[in-house]
Amino acid sequence: MNRSGLFVGLVTMVVGFTLAVVSRFGGVPVLLLDAVAWLAGFAGLAHDRASAYPYVLLAWYVATVVGVFIVLRACQNLDARRNRGVRLLAHPASRALIALLLVLLLGVLFDADGAFYKVQTHRDGLRQASVFGILACGMTLVIITGGIDLAVGSVLALAAVAFARMSIHWSWSPWLAVPLCLALGAACGGVSGTLAARFKVQPFIATLAMMVFARGLAKTVSGGMKVSTAVQNADGTYRYVEVPDVFRAIDSRLLADNVSMVTVVFLVCAALSWIALARHRWGRELYAIGGNEEAARLSGVLVDRAKVLAYAAAGLLAAVAGICQAAQEQQGDPEAGGGYELSAIAIVVIGGTNLMGGRGGIGLTLIGTLTIGYLEKILSINAVPESRRLMLTGIIIVAAVLTQRRSRT
Amino acid sequence: MHAFRPLSLSVLGAVLVVLPSGCYKPGDAPTPGSRGERAASASSDAGPGETAGRTCTIGMSQCNLNEPWRVQMDADIRAAAEKHPNLKVIFKDAQNDTLKQRAHVEEYVGAKVDLILISPKEAAPLTEPVAKAVDAGIPVIVLDRAVQGDKYTCFIGADNVKIGKAAGRWIARQLGGRGKVVELKGLMTSTPGQDRHAGFRDAIGGTAIEVIFEADMKWLEPNARKEMESALARFDKIDAVYAHNDPGAHGAYLAAQAAGREKEMLFVGIDALPQEGVAYVKRGILSASFEYPTGGAEAIDAALKILAGEEVPKKIVLGSRVFTQENVGRGGEALE
């Protein structure tokens, strides 16, 4: 595609967007609604004007997205050196932002009777996304080395269970419980990292083993039950203890109730990971390893050490996520975090970090977290049925990744 | 297997003379301190009317142990079986894998256990393995979810539609027949989810109770909290939350509490496990929880009868209880 492609894309995008906004805030011709209702009636999707309306909006939205794609594809074939705009568009961060903006546009079109514009929607959506974001930060470090960590969800559960045991059942001080849980998570990550780096077990297999093992350990520590404020006595009856203060503190809100504590925890984790990755020698080593491991080794990088540290950091961040999860649930659930590793990988990839390693960053992961988080929240406030939610999530993940696709390099 | 060991063989012979139809007589006092083979050898020289028991092995296949309710079912079975020293129960966990569960049944048939308990993951794929076990002369008690056809010995389960109806009626009564309700559904692809939904909708039909927001929370507390936050953002007035399980109701409560709106509405859950629903009601978090009994104790009762050669009903429907703020101290109230 070339300049004519660019033109077609721009027109599709602008027309789609205009129609979407006009339909949303102005209205849709009754004739069109009737036609859509009649057509959708065959599929049993709509039967009157009111139920046809979302499909019209969705159609304009899809047109906008397709337009954006055509523009992005066309830009890939233009000479990036000559045009600053094109160069800007080619940057992964702009691509990630475009995906985020498209998701936010979905929220504007489907605002669920204005719920999308309420502060609490954004606060709660970010709270929900924070645990995934924390996991994704650790996942970014590992993916940049060209590896993967499938164990983060299980390590989350292990840390959640251990933290609940220490805080609720044994009433330990958080100053003891938190560092111990973090150490536990880091140790799990360190073990899978050692397996991957020193024993040359493929990261997929090493962390798969840790994923299964840590889940089993979580179930052992918890005795197969949720570790909650209902504590079983020796005779099988239950007594109830108070929710520990540290749980309430982590699940509290700051800034006049406008920001969840866990969101702050996530931002701190992201900032620390960003400093390590972008400003510290170790971070540069991770990029070097992901780019070309042999070359990194030859230029004096202690590859094994850097890799083990990356997995340990991922385990540590998973433990942070586990502590946040336990505090929000007021219990340690050994089944918590099932499938979270896949969400974390999706966030990293949607942000634009390359799964092959060597390219990407925490900033991208931050945007990816917002994209996935907002998508979930928008589907949730609109009470979209589960079946369609899953299909839409799948489509949108593919769409977001497609915006990330780079030109022939 | 063990039937070929001389001791067991002689024991079996003795038992067969004493009790031609089975191996255990309910009502007999269990011999204290003697378990397993020791109990069996002791009884081999006992005359008629004495404790005539050889060890009966029961194989239990649980479809998964990820849900607290199923952990509780196994615990109930274990507790009931421990009262009978000559019952030995083997527990297996199919980890939500139908084929694994099918293998369990086949393994139990191969090991010639005396009775199989199964809490199936799904009906259709397990119907045939269960039928084959029955054909091989091993009685099978099916728990919670039925298999198809009638090739099983006994089905024990509760009625989710009835429980959903009771929850609907209770909410309607509390709200005076008028109000806005959020329904947090389990998995709508699962039978309990469908039944708890259908019963509830049936009960509120014809009243002015309106379901203003519904979402699948997949039985999980974090999901319930997320969905409830969305409902709270959208609606300024919510009178009640009906969640298909207690963790769901608890998640909804946490969301409402964070929004400072937990006093505005009722929270109703299902399952009433001692450490979950009942605990939440006791602590004033949930307004009510409806018990979904595990049937563990009833399964052991039925197993003993079957092993003694007595007739048991083909289908045993378990009663349910409701726990509310008023009656939780008295241990709840049976539903009619």
C-alpha cells in the first residue's frame, strides 16, 4: 500500500469516527435502525430499534478501527526518514497509545448510562487492573531476556496464602510477614531462573514446572482451604478473627477516595522496574541478552546472573501482587491467580514488548495494562454477557497486537 | 487383589455365612480400636449376631477440589466414614478432567472396591463408565450431579431450582415485593448456575422486583467484586444483591463497603459452608445464605444400607436450610 492506501484509510477512519460520534450524541435515522433490526432479527440478535442501536454504533466503531489499521499499514511502507509524523507513528509507544485510545473510544460510545464518566469507574477499573499490571511488570523483565514466566499466577497464590496465614492466623506483624512473602516469591522466581539460566532448561518448561509446584505448595500451606478470617478450631468448629489492619491498609484509598492503594503499589512497582530496566546497568544487560545472548556473553555480561535476577524479580513482583490480592479478598485463596500469567503476557504483548526478547519496556507495559484494564471495565459496566465478552476480548487482543506490527525489519 | 489372600478369603467365607447379602450391618456397634484387617480377623471367629464386618472399601471420585464446597463434601464423607471403623474410603480428585474421572471409575472397578461414590463433572461422558461399574456388580452412588439413564444405584443431591426459588421468595418478602436487584451469576454454562438463576427468576416473577444488572462472576470473589463495582457505578439505588454463591455475595459486599453503600442493600448468597456463608451471616456481612448440602453424610448412610443389602431410594433429594441474622445462632431453619 502507498499514499492512496493512506488516503483510503484516513477517509474510512474519519467517516467511521464521525458517524459513531454523531450516532452516539445525536441520533440514528429511524430508517437505518429499522433496517438493522430487520437484518439482525435473522440472527436473533435484535428485534426492535432499541436493541438495534448498539449494533449500529458497533458498526461505526469497527469502521473507525479498520480505518486506523489501513493508515498504520500504509505508513509502514512510507519512508520513515523523510516524515516526522510517520516516524512518530512507527514508534511502539504511539502504537500502544493508539490501541488504548481505541479502547477508550469504545467506552465513550458505550458509556452505560454515563457510568463511564464517573470517577469511581476509573478508580475501580484501575484497582482491578493493578494486580495484573504488577505481574506484567515482572513479566516484561523476563520477556525482554527472551524468556517467559508461566509461574507468576501460582506464585501469586502462594504469596497470598502465606501472607494470609501469617497475618490472620498467626497475627504476625506486617513488617515480618511482608518481607518473608516477598522473599518467598523471589526464591520461587530464583529457582526457575536458575533452572533456565544455569541448567539450560527451556524457560517455558522451567516455569511451567514452577507453576505446578507453587500451586501445590500453596494448597499445602493452606491445607486445601481458603485461609480466611474463619479459623478452624481443633474440634472442627470455627472462630472468627478480625481482618488484620494491614489488609485494610492495602485495600484503602488515597487522595480523597480517588485512588486505590493497590494502584499506587502498582505504579511504584512500575517505576522501580522502569528505573532498573532503563537506567541501570542490569537492565541494559537484559536487553543485550534478549537481543543476542552469545554476543552479550562475549562482551562480558554475566548472563546467568542477570537472567536469574530477572526471574527472581518477576517472582518478587508476583508476591507483591499476591499480597495485594489477599488484602482485597480478605483471605488467601490457593486457587487465586489461575490464568493470570496469560493475562500478564497479553498485557506485555499488547503494550508492544517483543516476545522474542530484546525490545520493549515498562512504559509500554503500563499502557498495555490500561488497555486491558479499561477493556474489562467497559465490558463490565455494560454488563455484556460472558459469551460475547470472551469473543470481544479475543478480537480486541488481536486488533491491538496488529496495531503493534512493525514494518519489514 | 486382596480377595485372593487366604485370610481375606476365609473372612469372606465366614461373613458370607453370617450375612449372605453384605458385609456390614448398620446399627452394630463398631469395634473400638480395631480397624481394617484386624477388625476383619477378629470377626472371623465371632458367632452370628456379633460384629460381622470385613473392611469395605469405598472408592470416591471427586470432580475437583478447587471449590471449597467440594472440599467440604470430601470432609463430610470422611467424617461420616470415620464413625464406622470397617469402612475404608479412598479419595481421588479428577482435577476437573472428565477423562480422569472416567479413569477413576475404571480403576475402582479394576480394584474391585465394594462401592463407588462419584460426584461427576458432567453427565454424558460418565454415564457409560458408571453403567459398566454397575454391570460389574459394584453399586454406584452418584452425588450432586446426576448421570443419564438409570444405570446407577442411587442419586443424592439437592435441588438448586428450589434453593434459587427460596432465595427469590426471601428477597421478595424482605423488600416488600418491590425493588431493584443485582444478580451475580455463577457460570451460566453450568447446571447449578442455570438452576439457581431459573429458580430465582421464577420466584420473583409477578412481583415488582426488577433485576437491573446481571453478570457472570464465574463463582469467583474477585470477579464478583469487579462486576459489583460496575453495578454501583451505574445505579444509584440497589436494594439487594443475589449471588449464586457466598464468595460472590462477599465480593459484592466488599465493593459496596468500599463505596460506602453496604447499608443500602441486602446481600444474599448460596451454599452456607460453615467457614464461608454461615460465618459471613454471623458477622453481619450477608443478610442470608441458603445451604446447598453436600450430601456427604447421607452418602455414607446410603452406602452402609446398600452394602448390607437393604433397598435405598433411587433418588434422594436433600433438604436445605436458610441462615439469616435472626436464626444463625440457632443453626438456621429448614426450608419447607
